[in-house]
Amino acid sequence: MMTRRQPFVLGLLLAAFCGHFASAQTTFNGSALAFRSSGSASGGNVTLTNDGYVGTYITLAAPGDVTVAVNASGTAAAGIAPRMDIAIDDNNASFDVASGFNEYQQTFSLPAGTHFIRTDFSNDPEKSSRALTIGGLTVNGATVVNSNTDSLALAAANSYIENVRKGDAHLQLVGATPGSQVHVELRNHAFNFGTAAADPSGGVNYWQANPAVGSTAYTYQQLIKSHFNMLVPENAGKWAEDEFTHDVVNMSTNDAIVNFAKQNGMQFREHNLIWGNSAGSPSWVNTLLTQALAGNATAKADLLAEINERIAYYVGDGVGAERARDYFALDVLNEGLHQNQFRTIFGDAGLASIYNSVAAAANAAGADVKTYVNEYNVLQWSSNPTTSANDAYANWYREHGEAIQAAGGQVDGYGVQYYAVLDSTANQFNPHSPARMQQVFQNLSLTGKPFELTEFGVQNQGSPSLTDAANVLEDTMRMVFGSPNADTFNMWGFWQGAIWNQATLGALVDANWNLTPVGQRYEQLMSQWRTDLTLTADRNGAIDFRGFYGDYDVTIDGKTYHLSLDKGRPEYQLIVRLGADFNHDNVVNAADLALWQANFGASPIGDADGDGDTDGADFLLWQSQAGQITSPFTTAAQTVPEPVAALLLGCVLAPTFARRLKRASPHS
């Protein structure tokens, strides 16, 4: 039975007791570093013959400069030297490493906390003779904690969340009265917290417009709007659902989910273009797959033609509805190694061509959509599906995307599925582990591409408790939100009435809409990761605050304005009142000039400069502000995601549903 971990500081103290801490200036041989994804060690050195990394942790008691120096030697291939990156959080320094050992150094300004240092070799996706040898790593200005533990992984994730998922903002509220109260509230995270969207089933259409208050569809929709900011179709985007009968395309459910997402300011992630699992493709496609696998060249050509037809309606064809405009990410190939039919038929070069066709269609549609690979058994039971070799760093998965890339394909990111099994017998050699997540996430990150936790659930296998499931949810959310290259955490269903029946343990609400311990933990985390402040405008009508990146509601004088807090941008301005807007209709125009003229020298109605009278100075202000409008505002704000425990506890609804989504395997 799993138990909650002690505070992270205890793990650090234990590490110190065991001798893992080093002084403020420390040198480790490459082979002594706690993380090594691949390669071989000899004489204190580590040689990476393919893309990979070594790494460790550092801690800072206070913000400061940290200098990292790596002693390294490179072996070039095809006239290209190995590229070495030194990465900490979002900071990255790249070096082309020459032959013979030399020192490569970079100074980073870091906040207090725990940080992961990754030294990687990142430019050999083709697996040439190019190689990188790392002799040693020296750190000045921080304490090295050379250990690979869950507590350190979570501590580093928490440091990243606190320091890098947030930013400082100086907001100038033009026209605001000094001393005014300003309410600043996060409405929508820039990071994606999503869920799989259920198919209509059991007579319930979850995506109907304006469902009756208290109905199943209504409550389902309300929970989505209050807890998530992203949707992905569970089944509605699969080929078997979209073209069950050859050349008869029906994406009505998928489109309804897209429309719901758009209407509620949510992101939409599409899943999936092609999938080798028989449940993911219609029977007529499975026939072509079988024939092509048997060597039938005509079937192979026909299959490719059908894929291109699917791309036309699924992504865009330059003629009709360009669906890709509504996607921010798309799983092009799903489980391409575990369900390897498409890879066997087309090879990496053929897959590269399919990825490029998708990218070209999206570009032609004017869509900004990233093309993904997506796989399972990446964090538990990670072994190469082709060779069955154990691989705790999931090199096989990174190399899968790299192979398509090396063949010329546009692979923009990696999707990771995680259906945690907590049974102590089943997972004794592959337990749930934040430390293992760190290994894998850093390995995927060396590609420089984003990764997403695309499917999360907790399986019912064995007898884990709901507390165990809540702990796993928290660990996983912290590790994903706390990883530099991650941008999405997606639950594969959240309600026990619409979730894979082998993973109901991880549901946020039970079949009767009651919040589970897992749901309580989810809401606690989302409450921690909110920004909700009441501030006072200074004498210049400005406020300063620090908040999570995303979309905000800024309320002043009874009006709520929209603000997007973006990483790397500290200065903002909202126009809340224009001095020359004499009739208060939020625009300065001829109507205001007429008021100025009518009140010149007679009344302060045309007073733009606040001196109590209407005179020529006010006209000059009107002239300078003519045509300006106040910043967009709304009279009602919605915060997404936000806990709605009162709704859950108060619902008395129609019959409990034992419905289960269509699912042919533990993965989709």
C-alpha cells in the first residue's frame, strides 16, 4: 500500500546524511553522475554514441548565478560535430564539441530551489558515427545533490512550477483612479489541463446545445467547463468512427466537441489520424492493412491513397472546412511501435511522407497545429516493443520520433500515455515513480520538442486505495506541470459514468456525481495553481503582481477586462477610462466633442484632464484620444478550471449510468 511521501526537505536531509551532497564547487566524473540515459562508461568518462544525456540535481538556498562547466570531446560525422546542450529549467546553452577534451562553460541566473542539470548530445537522430564523450561536470554557485530519488524529482518540479510557470507583471491601468481596488483572477491557464470527451451513448448526447438544467448532459458539460481548459475526443476522432463505411464521412460528434471547446474558450487536441489497432480503423481499412502486410503492392498504394483522402477531410484540402484550424495538436500516428502495422508497411520514410502531408495540409489551411507521435508503456514497463529490451529512459520512444524525423518527416512532439498500475505484485519491478518520470521526460526534452501527458488514468488492478490513486494523480500532475518541455496534462475521462471501465479508480467524480478523493486532490492542486489577488492601484494607476501564465480577468470599478499574461513579457496596459470619453460609451468620438462644445466654460462634463472645468486643454486631450476605445471587457467572468464542489455535492440527478466507452485495449 502506498503512503504519502514525507516533505521534500526530509529527502534532502537524508541525501545529505548519506553523503550525496557536495560542496558549492564540485566536479563529478561523467560516469559518476546520477542520470545516464544511454552510452558507455570507461575510465570516468561517458561516451554517448547516439542522442542521450547525463544529469544531476543542484540546490540553491537563495537566488544566484551558477556556473556549469563540462569537460567534453567530440567525434564528428559527415563533417558535423556533435552538439552538446547544457540545460537547466528553460535555460539552454549549445556547443559544437570539437575533438580533444575542452571545457565548455555557461553561467545561469537561477532562483532558489532544486533544479535539474541536463548535459545532452542532441544532433544524431540518424544514428551516425557522431559521438560525444563527457569527462566531467563542474558546478560553482550551487550545491550538487547527485542522487536519483522521487523526493528530488518532485522538489525540482515544484521549483519549476513556482518560478517558471509564473511571471511578474506591471499593469498600467490607463484612466484608473489612484487607490482603486483591482481584482486580478486567473481565468484560464496557458498550460493545458484537459480530458477526453465522451461519445454520445445510452441515449445521452453529451454535446447537445443548451441541455436541460440537471440533466446528465448539463452536469457533464458544467464539470468540463469548471475543471478543464482542453478537450480531446475519446473515440470521435478515430477513423473507425469517422468513416465506418468507405467514402461516407461523418465527423458530426467530433465537430460538436470542437464547437463546444471553441464556445467555451478551450483548446482542442485531435486524436488520431491513423492507428494500427483493429478498433481504431474501419473494417475496410483493416482489410487493406492485412493485404498490404502480406506484400500486396496494390493494397499498399490504395491504403496510402485512403490516408491522403482522410487527411483532406480530417486536416484540410483547401476547399471545404479546414478542420485543422481548430486543432492545436494532432496525433498523426498512434501507438506506432506497439501497433506497428503502418510502420511495417510504409517504413520510417513512408511515415515521414504521411507526417509531411499532414503538415502541408495544415499549413495550406492556415492552421498552427503540431503533429505528434503517441505511445504507451513509456513510464511503466518501458521496453523496446521491437526488441523487448528493458529501457528505463524510454530511448526507444524518443528514437521512434527521431527516425521519422531523420527520414525527413515533420514530427513536432511526443505524446505519453500513463495508465498507472499500483498493484504491488504486478508492478514490483516497475512501480509508479516520479524519479523515473524525470528520467524519461528529460530524455524526451533533449529533442527540443514539446511532450504531452496525453492519457492519464489509474487502473483498478489489485487493491489500491483511492488515497493511493490521489497520490499518483498528484505526483503525475506535479511532474508534468513541473517539466520544462511539457504543455499538457490530459485525463482519459473524469466521470465514472464515462470512463474506461478498467481505470475507474482515477475518476474525479463517481457515477452519482460525488467528488472522489482523487477529485478532491485535483481541486486542491488547481486551487494551489491559481492566481486570485485584490490589489490597490498606485498613484500612477498601476499594479504589480506575480501570477501563473494564462488569461486573466481584471476587475476595476465594476467592469471586468481581459488580460493575457505571457511568458517573457512583463509590461502590460489596459485602458479602463479615457479622459475624453465624456459620454462613457468606451470610445472617444464626435459625440464626445459635441459634449465638450456644449459644456465649454459652463460645466465640468467636458473635463478631460481632471482640473474641474471644460476648456481648451480638454479639447487637446480629446484630439489626442479621438478614435481610441477602452480595452475589451465583459460584465461576467468565468474561471477555468475552478473547483465546483458545491455543484457536485448538491446534484440530485436522473438514473446512475453504468455506461462504458468503446475500448478494445488498455490504450487508445
